[in-house]
Amino acid sequence: MTAPRAVLALGPIETEMLRDIRSRLNRRAVSDAALFALGTAFMTACGRADVPATTAVPARVLSGELVVKIAATADIATLSRLVATLAEHRTLDPRCWPGLVAAGAPQAILSRRLALAGREPAIESSTPQ
């Protein structure tokens, strides 16, 4: 694995924060309110990890599977747009958030950010077991 550029690097605190949020998103939330609060934590964590929400991708219906696919090879700018898109859909139609989480959309964004920092292997390069 090549060393990440300094711009993409993450410190140990940010790395642990992203892994913790991803782990929490992967577990079943006790309520919709708890899942929505995790969405707030996701947005905050992305901002702290240099993936702030920028311009949302215009989409009337957002597919979690498509976000996962795009995130697998995204750069920081694309990840920022995906974060903005998730934030917009979460705000405009909160009912879509559980489906996006179930599809793994925010988790894929966090995983890709960790991969860009060299903290985890990229999803497309990992070998199935």
C-alpha cells in the first residue's frame, strides 16, 4: 500500500472516530430517533475528517446502492458531494435515512475516507474470504 498524501492523512483520533461511527451505523438502532442522531454524528465526523458537505448531487430519488458504488472509487471532492447529498435527503425526507443506512451508504463514505488516508485497504482491492 502506498503512503497517503499529507492532505489525505488522518490522525489516530479521527481514524477511531470514523471507525466508531461506521460501527454504530452497522448495528441496528434502538429507534428512528437514535438512527437520526447517528446521522448527525456522521455529518459532524465527516466535517472533522476533511470531507465536509459541499454541493449536493441533484437527485430526486437517492439509491443507497448507487452511493456505495460511487464511494468505492471516489476522491475527496466526490465524497464531499456524497455527504452533502445524504445530508440534503436526510433533511428533506427523513424517512429515506434508514434505507440509506441499511444499504450502507454512509458506511461506504467512511470506509473510503479511511482508505484514502491509508488507514484501511480500499474496498475494491480487498480480497474476498
